[in-house]
Amino acid sequence: MAGGTKRLPRAVREQQMLDAAVEVFSRKGFHETSMDAIAAEAEISKPMLYLYYGSKDELFRACIQREGLRFLESVAPAGNPLLSPHEQLRTALEGFLGFVDAHRNSWQVLYRQALGQQAFASEIENARERVIELTAKLLESSAKHAEPGTNFDIVAVAVIGAGEAIADSVAAGRIEVAEAVDLLDALAWRGLAGRKPGAADTAETDKLPE
Amino acid sequence: MAGGTKRLPRAVREQQMLDAAVEVFSRKGFHETSMDAIAAEAEISKPMLYLYYGSKDELFRACIQREGLRFLESVAPAGNPLLSPHEQLRTALEGFLGFVDAHRNSWQVLYRQALGQQAFASEIENARERVIELTAKLLESSAKHAEPGTNFDIVAVAVIGAGEAIADSVAAGRIEVAEAVDLLDALAWRGLAGRKPGAADTAETDKLPE
């Protein structure tokens, strides 16, 4: 409603618009979302919305930037150099899934929606590549006695993929953060334990947990 | 080129159009793809393309249907009742990743592109849910002595998520199918082995492979 535009500080109004945009983008997807719908959700006039954010693309980009910053703040404690590499990985998992749980729409927009848009996908893909590299390094530093030939990069790809799928379950309210952290933590190390030399050729995988 | 429309059987021409569509969709994404670009790629006139497939949506849907059927054919051998549940899972992984390796553009279109479009996402999501359920059942049938309280559904979500990420690496030519199958196979069983009773509360994850 245009009538609802009270005199608010610019910063407050910006956050309200971004909140509304994240909400509508996560519900309808980027292409189905109109500036009208976001203006209605934010209880602001459409001209005002365009005044602050020149286009839907620009508004979407602002959403990604804000949510991306929140995400980084959530995982930052993992960078504490006093933690062991294993503690760092676990702290990162807790930060990541805690963020997803607390900001379920953000995860939708920041990740699933943004990856579907060519204009934004490469930025997100690059960030994702850096996360995979970092994960591979943490795994490598921790597994001091890993078998030679262990491909930490590939294990990291698998762990991050598992993490994304589990994050969707967390965002959907189907799994608790603590349980998710334990599962992914176990998967990462057990996955490494499974990489015996020559396993890639000889399929040394019949030792079931029985 | 409109001049290139020789007299071909309808079925052949349809396949050529779908080949061209999959190629262009995978390269440019759904929204950036024009019917002009697909017609050019198929060396056919745009009116002819519209005659066969009434709209870009319809053409995209036809692509998904064809690639989906190919995908099902690839994993069908896993349904052989003479295989043990573990062999079934492994055969499914081989079929799945073999398909991705042989049809790299299909994977892009069928999965990453389709999931980004609201109109198609729910269909793909439903198929994905069924795959997760089936995976959970195979894991449960195989792990005869799994600890009580093991949440097979969540482990299946993680395994499928890891599988999707690994499939992207296979499609990008960064990992061999055989190595990918071994890793995912190991992750699935080791992930189960990691689910000790109470692990969700007590974080029994410090036993690193050292």
C-alpha cells in the first residue's frame, strides 16, 4: 500500500524491502516474482521500490549480497586458528546449517534460486568452488595418515553435495541441525577411511557394516 | 537454415530437434535460450520448429521427457531381483553416473536447468523424492545389523546429494565414473556405520582415520 510509507530511516526501509524481496523470491522463484508483489509485501509503493533498487535484477543482487554476508558471518568462527582442522570443519558445518535453519528463505534465494539464473550462477558457483577447496584442505590437514593417492578434492565435492541436500532438509524442517552436523561429520571422515589404495580399480566396498 | 529442411522421416527430425534443443538449453539456460537459436542449431526453419513443438515450454518438456526416459533405462538394470540390495545400489550408481558421463548435456538440462524453473521443478523434485525413498529402502535392507534408531531417510538424502555433486564433476569431465561409484558406495555404507546410537547427542565423531 502506497499509503503505508511512513517516514523511516533509509537503512531501516532498505532492510524491510530486502526482507520482503527474499520472502517473495523464495516463495515464487526469480522469474515469477514481480516488483508489484515485492512492493505489496513490503507495504511500499512500487515507484519507491524502484527508487531504492533500480530493477528486479539489482534487487535480487542486493538480496544475494546481504544473505551472503550473513552466511559468511555464520561460518566465520570456523576460521579460529586455535581450533584443530577437524574442529574447524565441524564448526563450519554448525555455522552453515545453523544459518540455514535460522534463515530458511535466505537459503532458498541465495542458493537454489541464484544457481538457476545464468546472470548470478557463476558468482555462486565460484563461491562454492572456494568452499570445496577449503573443505579439501581441512580434510587433508586432519587425515594425517590417509592412504597415499586419496583424492581429497573429490571427497570434498561429495561432502559439500551431501551438505547441500541436508541443508534443504533442514530448511524444510525435516531434520535437526545437531543430527545433520553429526551425519555430515561422520560421512566426511568415513568417506576418507573408505579410500584405500587401489579402491578405485578393485571396488573394495563389500565390507558392509554388518 | 530454412534451406536445410530435406525430406526426413518425422521421427528422425523430432530427434534432431530435441538434440539441438538439449544442446542449446544446456549451454545458455532455459530463459536465455530462444527458439531462433534452437532452429539454427537444428538447421531447420523456426515455423517448422513451432509446428512440431508449439512453444519453448513444450519443447523443454519434450527434452525432459526424452532424457528422463534415457535416464530410467540406464538405471533399470538395478531393479534385477537376483541382485542383493547392495549390488542393486551399486548397479544404480553405475547406471546413473554412466548416463551422466555419456549424456553430459542431458544432465545439465534434465536436472540443473529443470530444477531452476518453477513450472518443471515440482516434477523433478517428485522424481528425486522417489529416488531418495528407494535408496533409503536399499540401505535399510542391506544394513541388517544397523544400530537401532538409524535414520535411513537422512543418510539417503546425504548420499543422493553427494551423488548429484559428484555427477556434476563427472559431467564436467573432472572425475572418472569408476572412481565416483567407489567413493559414493563407500560413503553410503560408512555413513551408516557412523550412525551410532546416541551419536546425534554426543558427537561421537572424534575417531578420525588416523
